[in-house]
Amino acid sequence: MNYILFDDPAIRENLLPLTFTRPVALMRVGILTIAEKWEKFLNSRVAFFTETYLQEKYPLVSGEHNFFINGAVCPTPELVKEIKKLKEGTTLVHGDVIIAYKAQPSSKTIPFNKELTVIKNVWDIFVYNGHEIRKDFDLVKGRRSSERIKDKYTIAYNKKQIFIEKGAKMYGAILNAEQGPIYIGKNTEIGEGAMIRGPFALCEGASINMGGKMRGDTTIGPFCKAGGEVSNSVMFAYSSKSHDGFIGNTVLGEWCNLGAGTTTSNLKNSYGNVQLYNYKNNRLENTGRQFCGLIMGDHSKAGINTMFNTATVVGVSANIFGPGMAGKLVPSFSWGLDGNEKFKLDKVFEVASRVMERRQRVLDEVEKRILAHIYNETKI
């Protein structure tokens, strides 16, 4: 059996700018990406059916028996059973969302009425993050035993809900898992005086600076660096928010950096529902939510003391600096605060290469072609 995670076109557009540079299923929600969840549930590798310009990096691999699964859907044991029973000529649906089909979609539908987590909007990532951390916690640890806390000055509450992988280091930290599990990944480091409240995930190779305050429903993705105060936020991978400053109800893609003192607002003074820019409709739309901070695409950077208003969207590879507050939309490849000047493409490559080399990664020609495609589609 061959499993292919497809991008639902309507959902993908709602998830921009995060899906400019990746298939939908490679978004991180909880401890794992959606694709990693499916691979664990299916005990199989998965392929992707995504936008043409992304297929060179994320190829479509076909087999004799192909099952197509919506990449925005988080798996459950019940759903996996239903998918494996699918026959050609039937489509599994959840409300108005196509969940899965074998070989090709069909007008003959089978409803799946049990509860599912479907990431339809960018804010769903932080809304469902705590729920998914709880699910992933049991999935990742399985029957394994946690490494013990070796540092005698680290305090842990509700140790049964704390799982620590090999190579993790911590110094005088406080881990409070009374309200949800805490996952500490392989080769991570937690600095002196850091405070962590679950549900929380610190993924492989990531670190928390001295005195970092990590509130619940937060994921610090692989090889990210976190510090200051972080609440109900998700950092995908290789991004840095190392210094003092607050981010809440925020999603950072990969290779992002927030300078010292950068702060996001996640609540309007009126306490009303927030509006967030939607790429699909090219306008601000009501989220129906009271809390929403910053949504930032891959490779974007913010200078020291940058202030982001409630529900700000930043595209890919924007370089934000200067006095004042950024607008509600900072387009991809913006240079400066107002978004009126475009970052030159050769400089985009130069900065990205330099940043990635610091983490022993290379900006290859495939990555450059993806960035160039997005650049050519961006109007400033």
C-alpha cells in the first residue's frame, strides 16, 4: 500500500504563508508534523501531492495501491481503520471535507462522523496544539521509559507526565506537568532558571535560554532556540526567538529570527474578535477568535525591539526593521517596516545561505528555485 498526503487546494490557500514553502502535511502541530503522525500510525513512509513548484523537493511517489489522504487531517486509530478499508470508487468525507480516497476521488461518499482535528486555518495550529501535544506524547513515548532528571536542582511536578529523551540537559529548571504533558526531545538543552508548564514540547536539538518562561500549549520545534516569554505558540524548526520579549498565539515557520525585545500583541484592547489577513481572498477576515498573535513564513527576520500588532501576517523572507509598528500584512520579501521596498533576490539567497550554514545546512538549487518562484509571484 502506498500512502500519499494531498494538499486540499482551498485549505492550502487558507494556510498561506506557511504553505508557500511546504506541503500542508509538513506543518507542525503538537510534537510532530502531520506527516510524521501519519507515518507512525500507518507504520509506513508517506509521499506528497502538492503544488507543481514544490514537487521537485517533495515528489509524488506512486505505487500499485495508492491511498490519498488529506494532509490537513490529523490521524486517529479509528480513521486509519476506515481508510484501510476503502475500496476504489468511494471517498471518505468529514462534513464538507474530503478525507481520503483510493486511486481517485469518487462521487460515492462514505461519511466519517467521529471527531477529527482538521487544520483549515493558520490559527488552528495554535488552537489545537495543546490537544495534539497530548495525543503525540503517548504516540512518541510508546512503552519506553523516560530518562531520569540528573540535575538535582531541577524541580519536576507530576513526573509521570514528563518524558525526557537521551542527551537532554537541564540546569535548575522548573517543569510543571500538572496541567498537561511535557516532552523533552533528544539532545536538547534547558538553561538555568527556565520555567516550563505543560502541555509543552521541546523537540530534538532545540534549546531554552536561561530564565525562559514557556507557558502551556507551546511547541519549540527541532533545532529552534527559545527565550523570554512564549505562550500557546508553535515554532516549526530552525527558528530563533532567543531573547526577552513576548510571543503568544503565534506560529513561526522555519529559519525565522526575532531580534532582542521583539514582542507580539495577541489581544485587542477592546477584547473583541481579531481579523487576520487571508491570502486567498486578499483581505482581512474575522477569525472568530479573541487571541491571535503573529503568523510568520519561512526565512523572515525581525530586528531588535520590533512590535507586532494583534493578528499580524508576515510572508516569506521578509526583513523587518525600523521604528514604529509593522502593518497587519508584511508581504513576502519586504525590506523594512512599511513593506513598500522589495528585498533583492540575490540578497535573499545570500542571507538564507549564511543563516543555514550556521546550522550545518545548505541552501541548495532546489530551495533557491522554490524561493525564486515565490519571489516572482510576490507583488510589492
